[in-house]
Amino acid sequence: MPSSHSKEADHDRAQTIARDGCILRCLVGSTVHGLSNPGTDDRDEMGVCIEPREYVLGLREFDHWVWRTQPDGSPSGPGDLDLTIYGLRKYCRLAMKSSPTVLLLLFIDGEHVLERQPLGAELQAIAPAFLSRHTGKAFLGYTRSQRLGLSGDRHATRTREMARDHGYDTKYAMHALRLAHQGQELLRTGRISLPVPEPQREQLMEVRHGELTLDEVLERLDHETAKLERVAQDCLLPERPDHERINRFLVEAHERGWAAHKDD
């Protein structure tokens, strides 16, 4: 069983890798979507780093590094930081699976970019290579899962931001609807607009402010999910991500990243 000292050393090594090799780091979460509720949100950040040579060619492993203001198992509160920095290979594998949270990083720009090296900009530039018909299935899967969580059909409903009169987690409901909207846009245009454009943003904030009953929210969510399903069926994206382009970028990015550190 690893000692606390070895765990601390592993964490310190992972932190060094994540920070020294970082090519892209952005603010994510409600703020980047334009859906924040001042004084109630934590701060979510995500990044990508180049893993050192020995972690790619040798036996050592680096998938990601996580830093949180709160200890593990404790929920984040207003102003708390939740930071995750993925190794580039891990990030690309998740993006190829069309994780909505991971794909978001490819479309963040402006003031919400905290660090962006040339390789980070190039990663964002190949965003279309990660999209495929599976993207629609992934967004539908997330949306349907959150619908079940919201109604309590799969597990207990979340209660972090409860509507006083209607008894549902308004932030959770808002993000479920956001996923349905953004999935439609991504499949139609190949991009996600940030912040969420009007009138969708206003409609989502109505949900977050608890201005709708749970039944009304579920009706909206079902309507948008049905639209997402139709868009997914009709979209012209390829069957699979562009593995060749992604692989080529991975090889070149690691070679350039290692060369840059060698010269430091």
C-alpha cells in the first residue's frame, strides 16, 4: 500500500508535469457559458499539457492532474477552484469519445483563455477532426441521463440549487437544457458559441432562477432532446473522428514539446 509520503511525491510530480507542460488552460463551467449566478458558483478550469518523454515512451503514466480548494469528497462552494489538466493523449481520447465537457475546451476564446501556447492554439484549430456522428449520440446520452437524474428516475435528484417553490435543482436543470441546445449547434455548425447566444441564454437563466415548474422544465427538455435527436439523424458528420489527423498532431506536438524543453 503506497505511503502518504509517496502519494504526496506522486502528486507533486504530476503538478510539475501539468504546469511545466501546459499548452492550453481555460475557464470552464457556468461563467464561460454566460450562465453564472454571482456569489454562488465555484470556479472550474481545464487544461491540457504535453507529457514528458519518459511518460510516453516508458513505463511511467500521466493521465491528468487535479487540484481542488476543497478536499476530496467535499463539494465545492462559491469561489472554490476545481482545476483539471489532462495529458494530451488522455485529452484526445476523451475528445474522440465526444465528452461534451472535454470538447468545450476546443471552442473557448478571449478572456476565458488563461494560458494558450502555439500547440494549444493548434489543438483548438483541429476541433473538426474530433467530431463524428458519435458526437450526436454522446450529447443525447448525456442529456437523457441528466433528464433521469432531474426527475429522480435514475438516482436522487441533486439539491445544490433548489427552486424554493418547485423542488428541483435549478442549476442541474439549466445545464441539461444547455447540453441539448449546444449539441444541436455543434452538429449543425461544427462549433459551440460561447457564451450561449440569445434567446437561449435568457431561457436557460429562467430555469436557473426557478421561474418554471419541474414539469415545465421537463417538457422543455423533452422538446429540445427530440430536436437534438432529429439533428443527430440528419447531420453530415463522418462516421468516425479523423484518427489520422489527430494522431499526426499528437506525434508532432510531443516532438515539438520535448524539443522545446530540451532547449530550456
